[in-house]
Amino acid sequence: MEYSELITARYSVRAYRPDPVEDEKLQAVLEAARLAPTAANRQPFQLVVIHTAGREEEIRKIYRRPWFVQAPLVIAVCAISSQAWVRESDRFNARLIDAAIVADHLILAATNLGLGTCWIAAFNVAAARSVLQLPDEAEPVIFTPLGYPADLPGPKIRKPLTDLVRYEHW
């Protein structure tokens, strides 16, 4: 798929078929995440792949929407603050930006392979920490189901460029 087609085709999938995701596709999606650019190439993240079968009730504690556990897999992107690049001038830690880029690479790769995802940040952090048995240094940032879509994309509504872009100064 051409890049412009890919970014147009990606949508937030909220219904999934129960079909398993082939291991080659899962590995390709994970590889895309590994190749994502991170500040100073520190790669301060860990991915947790969760198989939903038989764990639906437990995983639902993280995010309660029923479609969250319809997909055969859920992937968590976790940031490791101590491993992230920190800007010297103001001590800004790039971990969240790095995690977002990693998730975006993963999501676009999934779309390219015919898989569906949905970017989720509105999850229960305490439940995520407990269910995934995260160590203290791992910060859950983003979750996405990963599976074959059982719905169709709706219209994409985005602001026009004139509302979003400025040239030369504010």
C-alpha cells in the first residue's frame, strides 16, 4: 500500500473478528515498532503482547469496552523513564513521545497487513499495572487490540490545514 493510502485507510477499529493473527504478521508489526525512531535511539520501551482468549474478564479491568477483548491480541506499549533521553535545558524526558512513535509505527504496520487496531490511552493504569505485573519502572502508555476488523471505517473528520499550520511565526 502506498503511504498516502495507508494513512487514509487506518481507522480506530471497534469490532474484531475472532480469527487468529498469524505469527508472521504479529512479528512484522512488532518489528515495525522496534524500528521506530526514538530520541537518541535509546528505545526506552517494552511491548507486552497479551493473548485475550480465556483472559477476557481480567483484561477487561484495563479497559471496559467489550470490543477491547474481541481481538485475539492486545498490545501494551510501556515506557521506561530511566532509559529515555532527557533534554538538558529543561530536563524534558522523551519517553512518552517515544512510546507514541512506537505505537504509531505498530498501528500503521498493522493496517498495512490488513489488521485493525485502536489507540487507547483512557485505560485504568492501576489495573494495567496489576494485570501485566509491571515492574515499578515500566509505565503503561498506550494499548491497542490487534486483530482482523469486523466493522467498516466511518468518515474521517479532521480540521482543515489552515486551522493547524502556521508559517514563519505564530
